Amino acid sequence: TQVGCPVGCPFCATGQSGFGRNLTAGEIVEQVLHFARTVKFTPQPPSAPSSPRIRGEGVGEREPDSLITNVVLMGMGEPLLNYEATWQAIETLHDARGFGLGARRITLSTVGVVPGIQRLSREKLQVGLAVSLHAPTDRLRNKLVPLNRRYPLRRLMAACRDYGQTTGRRITFEYALMEGINDSLEQARRLGRLLQDSLLKVGCPCHVNLIPLNPTVESPYQPSSRKMALAFQRELERQKIPTTMRVGRGVDIQAGCGQLRGKR
């Protein structure tokens, strides 16, 4: 949704590369269109199971023309700091004359721009919300996610609670595990209490995605060991927090989340 990112998280290559500009709605949609074309014209092995296809629902239903079934506004940039273009792109992706994606197949990821989350909860399309949390306390999150100084956890959790209660959607929390920084069992316990007290006890479902940090050349932060990551996950599950351990994708070509940046 942006060229670069203005948030400046110290473990993220995108944030450390600085901010260029906001993308237009057309540029956001064009990324989806590019991959729809790529997938459409990529030969599939004979044994591959057929994938759900998007079908237009306008006047005169057209033939299926895309294998794109889900879109996440994630990766480079903060979508809620480019709200107008992001929302226009979402409406285009949802429209039957566009990609015809159901709102539940579109997920927006944010580091926690509270006014944007509040505005999102009032939109007619109830898209999924993913929050890049990365820390269970303000003291640590202020260091890892600088925007937390403006929108601390108390305000962020209140906005998430309002979103959950208004839309009925489950909120996903992304948590990049960093060795010796945010991966201790005590931090897992604090994260569990934060989510229980802020959301689960008032009937707002949530889910935690854990992923060992994708390393970058400049960053001093390192991914947690598998042993620590699994121990962290077990502690969250002990506290009845639904949790998934994610597998990094594209790390070998510096294309994983937190590794994206432009090169000349």
C-alpha cells in the first residue's frame, strides 16, 4: 500500500529504508491483477487439485479468469496510513465487476493505527483485521513498534475490542519471535493475559500467529530458536489462546515479511 514505510520498526528492512510515497488505489489493485495473470498462465501439473476460481457476477456471467482466492494487504507499508486508496482498492477487489472477492477473503494488516481501526469497524465491508503486535507491554513495544508511543496498548486493545464487537470478526495478532527480546515464557504469559483481559473475556475471538523473525542484514535482531518458539506457543495454548506457528516464506530471496525493500 506504500513505497517504503513511515513507521520505522527497527527489525524491519522496509521501515529502515524510509518512506517514499503512498500507492494509488490502482497501483494496489494492479499487484493483485499481476499475480492473477501470472497464476492463470502458469502451467499446472496434471495431478494438481483444481483451485476455486473467482467468477464475475455482473451482467452476463463471464468465464472464471483467476485463481486468486484471498488477498492480504500486508508486506510493505502501513495500509491505514493510506486509508482512502486502500479502501478504494478493497472495494474494487470486492466488486463483482472487479475480482468479486468476498469481504471475508480480504485481510488488512496494521501495526495499530487506532483511528484507522475505528474507521474500519464502521465500513460496510467487514474485512479481516490482522494486528502486528510483537510485544505484550508498552515498554517493549515502544522500542519495537515506534507508533506505539502514539497509540499505546490500552488504546489499541480498546479499538480491537470495538472492531470485534462491531463486526463479529476474529482478530489475528502477528507476533515475530526475536531471540532474547520478546520470546521468554514470562512474555508469553503477559501476552496471554493481555488478550484474555482485553478480548476473550468479553467475547471477542482472537488468534495469534507466531513466526520466528525473518532476519535482515542490517538488523541486530535474530529469530528465536525453534525450541523457544515452541515453548512460547505451548504457554499461550496453556492460557487458552488459539495459536498457530507460521512457516516463513520467501526468506531465501529476502522476500519475507520485514525483508521487503526496493533496490536500484
